[in-house]
Amino acid sequence: MHAPRLGSHRQVLSQGMRDGFPIGLGYLAVSFSLGITARNAGITPIQGFLMSLLCNASAGEYVGITLIAASASFIEVALATIVTNLRYILMSCAMSQRMDPKLPLHHRILVGYDINDEVFGITIARPGNLDPWYSYGAFATSVPFWATGTALGIVAGNLLPLRLVSAFSVALYGMFLAVIIPPARKDKVVLLLVLMGFAASFVGSLIPFFSQIAEGTRTIILTIVISALAAFIFPRKQEEEVAAE
């Protein structure tokens, strides 16, 4: 049996805002570096603010910004962003299993629209049925920081010296290293796949026919192929869930 919802909507909203605030502070620092990268791609502060407000995903935005800088087509940007953000589908599925079956569709859509790694983590850890108002509170105090940080990064990129801007741009690569290194150290399969991705990307840029394909399309092809091979060669066994009495 699921536990009843904790408190009224106002109380749950307040709890979400409280838990989302420290996440927002972390977002501010990361999105500042993202803004530096966006500035190098010719994106304005307003455009960067709206981009981060509507797409609260660092990897997805970075891929989009990189392809924009490479003059990729709209279709390439859309497909690459979708592939990069596919993990959020799994998070949405996991959260849907914890929602009240009677929860209206519009609440499910709104929660799924802006789901991200950090908010998913604090939301899924709550006991009982998931109340969408908790997610709304977390969104309300974290997403504005993300959007504001991106805009500030673009503004700073327009004011700071070129060398300093280049130095800040490296910070975002550090964020991605922080994402892939811990799981790669724990799982040799993940390490192998990461190295395969680096090698395939490098080799792909040298092969005559493949190198002529747009960078965005190459990224999409390599991501799908390597992911499919990994799922086939190294299938994950579904762990048996033991229900607590």
C-alpha cells in the first residue's frame, strides 16, 4: 500500500521549493559555463535565457549549442537533442509508476516536461505516491537559476577578455568528465563504451565517406550504433525487487 500524500498542496509545494533551492545554486555555476559556450556560438543573453528556461538539460543544451556553432540543420539539432535526452524517458517511466493512478493527465505532462536528474533524485526518494506539487516547487526554485546562469554566462562572455572566456569554456568539459568518470571507474563495460565512443568519433572524422557527413548526423549515428551494440553484447539483467513488508 502506498502512503497517503504528505500534507496539502501548499505544504508539498513549499517542501519542493525548499529542496530545489540548493539544486538551483548548483545550477547557477554549471549554467554559467554553459552560457560562455553559448556566447561563442553567437547566442544572445535573451536567447540563452529562453533556451535554458525551456530545456533544463545540460547535455542536451550543450549538444544543441555545439551543432548551432557548426551551422547544423534544424533536424540535426532536434535529433541530436532527442538522442542525448533519451534518459529522461526512463526517469519519466519510473516516476509514473509512483503516481496515483487517478492523477490527471495534465499533471503527468507537466512533471514529465521538465524532469531532470537532480529533481528526479529528490522526488523519487519521497515515500508514498508522488505529488506533482512537490516537483512544481522544485522546478520553481531551480530552473530560474539555470536560465539566469546561462544568460549571465553569455553577458560575461561579451565583457571578459577572450583568453578568460576560453578558460571558462573548459569548465563545461570538466562537468562532463565528472559525469562519465565515476561510472567508468565502477564498471569496466562503461569504461569500454566511453573509449569506444572516443575512438569511433575520431576514426569517423578520418574515413573519407563518413567524414563528409555533417558532424551532428555523425554524432547521432555513432550514439545509436554504440548504444545498440552495448545493449546486445552486454545486456543488463533485471534485478529482482524485494518488496518490504
